[in-house]
Amino acid sequence: MNLNATLFAQLVVFFILAWFTMQFVWPPIVKALDERAKKIADGLAAAERGKQDLELATKRSTDALREGKEKAAELIGNAEKRAAQLIEEAKSTAKVEADRIVAGAKAEIEQEAVRAKEQLREQVATLVVSGAEKILRREINAQAHADILATIKQDL
Amino acid sequence: MEETLIMSTAGHEAVANAPTAGEYIVHHLTHWNTTGHPQKDIIDFSIINVDTLFFSILMGVIGLFVMWRVAKSVTSGVPGRTQAAVEILLEMVNDQAKGIVHSAESRKFVGPLALTVFVWIFLMNSMDFLPLDVLPNLWQAITGDHHAYLRVVPSADLNGTLGMSVGVLLVCLYYNIKIKGFGGWMHELFTAPFGSHPLLYPINFAMQMIEFLAKTVSHGMRLFGNMYAGELVFMLIALMGAAWAGTATGVFLWIGHVLAGSIWAIFHILIVALQAFIFMMLTLVYVGQAHEAH
């Protein structure tokens, strides 16, 4: 453990090494570390913002969904009401129409019946006359009894 | 690992010229200096220890080169493993510096200084992990001189550690003057710690001088003492293993060497890291004290 000039040489080396570190090693690494710290801080802030945005969006979408549901329910209600109304209307129209048709048909049937009766009367009269003619050919003059036949025709 | 090498070396030497235990240790504790002979005087400033200087510069260059490579390709994105490791180291030093030196302006130099000190001393101390005889024997083979001296642990040389602690002292003096002004610092030298009274001036000044001296010497001596003692223990363990060839019950010595060597090497990892950390922390503390007015 003798002392010699190595001490001074070591002293110079000491300062050269420290200078080198100060100049070329320390600043870039510290800069990178600071940058990374900032990046992380920014990232965390962005994440926080994103979370808030998400919350807001969720709330908005919930609101929109509820609104949509309400509107849909209203629409369905209206549609149902309208449909019921339409059905009612259609029913009453159909009833009127049916009544009208039924009435028309009844009238026609009556008319037809009257006409048929009329025809029947004609045919019965003719039949009776032809029948009576056959009976009376032998004993009665058709012309002489025409007024009687007219009376029968009236009674039918 | 280390044990077998030492063993074969010692065995070889025992055959060749059989150094005694004392010779073995003294040889291992002698520096390769500019004269080529062991230094006679306690203090001789005409001599430089070439081995200490070579290995300390080598360790400094290796440490700084690795960190420089990282610094050149550093990214603020996802770091690679090497970058992450250097970043952890730098953050550790920076956190300590922030807690002790409160001036951000000073930290621009003190931070890098502390990092350099930590990495450099850690690497210099780590030279102790190399097998004790490998580099000296290699050196003896290269030079062809079987008595060539080589010590590979620069921090086990008092010149190396005192060189660094004097460096720290100069930094402290610089910041004393920079922060307090030359007049302010002079005022502090004569009025602290006991107070401002003409009778107390010499006592205060003496106390301040003792404080600076004690700080610097203890700073350098602490590291030197730990590493020197560590090296010495490795040598003693190596001697124990070397003794086995001559005796019948020597196998137990050999086993003892393996056991003791392993245990001490593992324990030494702690000392290596701890002493590097302590030197760095004291550097920060002393520089921090230079910033505080009494």
C-alpha cells in the first residue's frame, strides 16, 4: 500500500470517465425515460378520456334505445287502433252492403214469385180451359161458357 | 473453477522454485510499476502502477462502452433487455441523487458522476472474481519473466481508491465555491461548526480541515480496505489448496479450498456490489453537503 503517481493518473481517468458519461451516456437515456414517462401519462389520460366517452356513449345509446322502444310501442298502439277502426268500418260497410243485397234479392224473389204466379195463372187457365174443352167438347159450346171460365180465372 | 487453476499453478511452482507462503503472497501483492521493481518508499511520485491504471481504464472503457451503446440506440418505446438493465441502474442512481443533491443544475453532472463511479467500481471490484493466478500467470507467460508482477484488482490499490476520493473532494470544493461563493465558503470555514467568534476561528478552521481530510481518506480507504482484505483471503484460501500435494491427508485441504473458496467468492459478490454502492452514496452525500450552508 505505497502511494505514488498512480493516484493522479486515476484522478484524471476519474474525471474523463465522468465527463464521458455526462456527455454521451446520461442525457439520451434520461431523455428517453422522460419521454416514456410522458407517453405513459398521455396514454393513461387518453384511456381515462376513452372511458368517459364510452360511458357517455353508453348512456346515449340507452336513451336512444328507450326512446325507440317508446316510439315503436306508440306506433304499434296506433296501428292496432287503426286496424280495429278499419275492421269496424269494413264490418259496418259489409253489413250495409249485405243488407242492401239481401233486400234486392228479396225484392227480386218477390217479383219473380209474382211473375211465376202470373205465368202459372195463365198456364192453369189454359190448362183448365183445354181440360174443360176436352170435357165439354162433347157437350158444351166453348164460346157459350167463356164468361164462366173468365170467372174461374179470376178466382185463381 | 478458480481452485483448480490455482492448485495446478501452485503445484507447478512448488516443483519449479517452491515459493514459501510468504513469498507467494508478497509476490501477488506487488504492483507492476514503471520501474519494474517493487516500490521501496511509502510515497514516491515518480512511479506509476501500470497494472492498476491499465485495468481501471479497461474496466471504465468496458462499462462506459456498454452504456454508450445503449445510449446510442435508446428508445422511449419498448426497451430491450440491455436497455432495461441500464435504465434500472440509471434510475436507481438518479433516485438517490434526487434525494441527496437538491439542485437540478448540479445533478446534470453529479448524476452521471455517481453512475460512472458505481459502474466503474463495480467492474473493478469484480476483477476479484477472476481466478487469482490466471492473469498473473498469463502475463508471466507473455513476458517470459516468471517473476513479472501483476495485480488485477485496481480498487485493491490505495492509489486507485484515493485517486477517486480526491476526485470527489475536488468536486465538493468546486460546488462549495459555486454555491456559496468564495467569500461565503471562507466565512463558513471559519465560523462553522462552533459559531462566529474570533477566538473560535482557528478551532473552526481546524475542524473543517479535519473533516475534509477524514472524509476523503476514509472514502478511499474504505473501498481499498475491503477489496485488499478480500484479495488477501482469496490468497490464503489458494495457499491452503496448494499445500495438498505435499501431504497424505492433503485431500482434505483440497476440499477445504474448494469449500472455502466457493463460500468466500459468493460472499464477495455482496461486498463487491455493496462497496460500489457505498462509494457512490458517499460521493452523493459529500457533494450534497457541499450544497448546504451551515
